Amino acid sequence: MWRLSEEFKKQIGKRLLQLYPAEDMEKLMARLAIVRSRYAHLIDQMDAESSKWSQNDVILITYGDMVLSDNELPLATLHRFLKEQLSDTITTVHILPFFPYSSDDGFSVIDYRKVDPKLGNWEIVHDIAGDFKLMSDLVINHISSKSDWFQNYLNGIAPERNYFFEVDPGTDLSQVVRPRSLPLLTSVDTISGVRYVWTTFSPDQVDINFGNPDLLFEMLDIFLSYIEHGARIIRLDAIAYLWKEVGTSCLNLNQTHAVVKLLRDIIDFGAPQVLLLTETNLPHEQNISYFGDTDEAHLVYQFSLPPLLLHAIQTGTTRYLCQWAAALPAPPSGCNYLNFTASHDGIGLRPLEGLMEEEEITALVSKIQQLGGLISTRCDSEGKDHPYEMNITYFDSLGDPERPPDIKLKIARFLCSQAIMLSLQGIPAIYFHSLTGTRNNLEGVEQTGQNRMINRSRWGFDDLVHQLEDGKTVTAKVFRQYQQLLTVRRRRQAFHPDSPQEVLSLEDGLFGLLRIAQNRKNSIFILANLSVRSHTLSREDLVGKHFPNGQVYDLLTEKEYAETITLKPYRTVWLSAVKEDESADG
């Protein structure tokens, strides 16, 4: 059995004691040593790079079957598309759950240890991980009701018979924060009779009980196996709901944070080049709490960014966006933000709580409905439903309800939003359908009855390549202009995730940001016009002190500005004193 270092035992012992104060700590540490010993070789497989990230890093979010081709496994087709079209601009691929599943497009996992044979196999996953950094989900809160784990629970078979929560339906659970307008408990027939199990998200997604150390050690083994298979970022899905304690909100509990810290300890001592990402679609302060004291997640999502950007472009006011960005604390040392505008889910509204007036949120919801979007709701403690998510592709969300046929306007608005996202401190993550300017998939919603299918359509490989080769299509225009943004961005040290930012104070409708290169040279001013009218700004007032040689270039157009800078509606400029940044690392 592999021996644990004293430093590791001390660190991990604090976590285990917080989680299981009544358990024998020596036995728990012995069990942990057994799990760790199976993966002792991982430390030798890690890259020798000292830096965890650079301005080169861009994450693509995709399903394993996002691109389909006849007579080829979908993961192989995806790999082929990535190599042919995105090898110069994408460094990391987040393949959404690629395991066997029963619902929710992968997030109701049947078997954590297998690749869905309809998608491919581990060999193809390893091939992808050889060409790109791999990001993988650990669906840590729940498992499919069709899984062997749950079937064993129903039949009273150990150890799985103790892997789930049984709750008396008469228990007062009114304090539990609900992410869905669905019953919290689901009745099931077991060998011992009818029981009620905890199902936070759906009856098919049964919550697992981390109060049982047997379950913890099983999940630790699965966690390390993903790293062994090549994952370099592990995304902890729905982590905020992990720990349950009747009489509390069961959200963001201290024990949940302790589990995240334990996973971080495992990485720090055994796989230091792996990053931990928490998925917590919650109000901003709760979201960033998962940085901990630099001892939890390396990365947290900027969940407030997608709705704030959308609101700013739809209304022409940048007040809320600027207030949020100006108040955003710098990430702790060794940590960073994951910036995005779209994902496989909808555009969350809870992250706007405390940032925007309720009537503004209501008006935004109404506008999204006018654009063909759908609204998902959640139930509060009083049994009332509230909108929690807008279901729409981000491309369609930026249309103008007053000018719906104006595709040129929509492209301009959309690319403006993406340029701002790419400018912010942190690492950008781009959903596949944002790269392709995909429209709402209402047919998928009708077929499945699931609102989120509106943003989960699939491409045929040949059709997508044809669309990209035809420069007149919306898909080609969005894809090529997006690639240009990414190409320019990776050449500038000021866009390094650790480079600090300062939000400029400009008139309403404009968004301005200064990204300061770590060498204090070659900083970049980002100026964006999110309104319907042109704005003219004095170059000297904005950037004079940062450009002593008098030269100001827009990196996106290579245009040099003299006395003034005029921004047309939805135009973004990245201003620099030099055309080439020789200090940018590779």
C-alpha cells in the first residue's frame, strides 16, 4: 500500500474530520491510501509546464456527437472536425458527459466508468486528449435511476443500498433551495417497500449521499480515473447542491466546500497540472465563494456575464454591466475566472440577483420570448414559480425584435458580445453553437418537450463544412470572424488570464476596459459600443498616457487612429501602441 506523506495526511485529515467526525480517522486514511496507490503513477505523467494557463488557452464546449457523419463514431467525427477547423485557435475541448446515460443529454449518468458506445470509446477520447487539453465532467450530485448503483439500492444490495437519501415524505423540507419546479422527493418501489428518494433535478437523476464515506471513496476513484484517461480540467457539475442536511437550504453547505477542498488536495499532491472547475449557477457572491481561500476551485464560471451582456445590448445601457465589471474582484492567486456567454444550458437569471432591478429582468425575459426563446422556472419556498433560465441560442438572443430579418445587425451584435467576453480577465469558453451562429432548435423542443433542446441541435459534418466553405452563409461569417478574434487575442500578453483589468468610466452605451500586460508594456484598451448610435471619443482623453509614442492601432482592423475614435453601433476595437507584441509567450 502506498504511504501518504505527513503533510498530505494532515491536510486531508482536516477535510475528513469535518465530513465524518464520528468515523475512525485511521481507517479512513488507510482507505484513501489504497485509492491513491492505484494512481501513484499520475504524477509522472503530468506535463512539466510551470504555468497553468496563458492567453493561448481557449475552451470549446461541445457534445460528443455535436458533429455527425455516416459510418463513423461521433467522437471520431468531432476529433476530425477539431483538427481540420480549430487546431490553430482552440486549446481545450470540454466534451460534455460522454458516458452512458438515460436523460438530460448525458447528465443522468448510468455508468461513470464507461464511454457511451454510441459515441465512441476510451481510445478515441485518448486521441482527442493527445491533440487538445481535455475537460471532463464529474457529475457528482446525482446518478441515473437506470444505473446499477440505483438498481442495487432498490434490491437492497451493499454497498449501494446506502448510497442514496431516503426521506420521510412528511419531513419539513421547506428551507431547501429548489433549482427546478419539480417535486424534491420521488417515490420508488424497493425490496423493503415504497421509499422516497431525494431528486434535486428530475426523477431520473437521483441524488447520491456523500454523508456515506463508502460513496466518497468510490467517487474519488472515479475522479482519479478521469485524470488517468487524460482529463486536465475536471468540472464539478451541480456541486452546490451536494451535501444534504434537513433543516437547512442544502445549498453551499460547509461540507460541500470541504468536499471540493478535498478534491483540490488530491490534485495538489498528486496531479498538480490538473485544474478544478466548479459549476454553480447562482448569485455572484455564492458563485465565487468556491475559490475558497485559494484552496478550492482553480476556476469558477462568470455566470453573471451572459445575462448582463445580453441585457446591455438589448437595451443599449451598459450601466449594470459596467457596475458589475468594475466591482469584480481580481481572482485569488492561482485561481481564475472562466468567461462564457453560452453553454449547453440556458442563460441563467439567478446570477442577476442583487445586480439588476426586478423590472429590468422581467423586461429582458419578455424580449427573449419575442425572439422565440423559452423560459424555465423554479419553485421557491412558498411554492411560487419564478423564471430562472432563458432558453435560446445566444446568437438568436441578440436579434432585434423590432428588426427580426436584419441578419447583418444580429451578426454585429453577436460578435460585439463575443469580443467583450474574450477581453475580460480569465479564460474564455465558447459553446460550439456560438462558433457557428446556430439558430433556435424549436423542432428539438417539440420532439423532446425539453426547453434546453432549443440550444442543443446537432450538425451533419458534410453540411457544416459546406456552410463554412460558402462564405456567404451566416455560419461562415460568424465562424471566420470569431476565429480572427481568437487569432489576434492569443498574440497579446495583455490577454493573459492573470493580466489585471481596469474598467473605464464612459458614457452609457459604451463599455471600456484596460488590460494591463504583466510586463507593464503593450497594454490594450478595449472599447465597445453596445448602443444603436455612433459614439466619437477623444483618443487623448482615453489612452494618451498609455501611448507615449503617439501611435494607436486597432488590432482587429490594423487601422491607426489620430485625434478621435468613432465607434459605430456594435463596433469593438482593441487598441494598442504596437502592432506586434514580441513579449507574448507561446
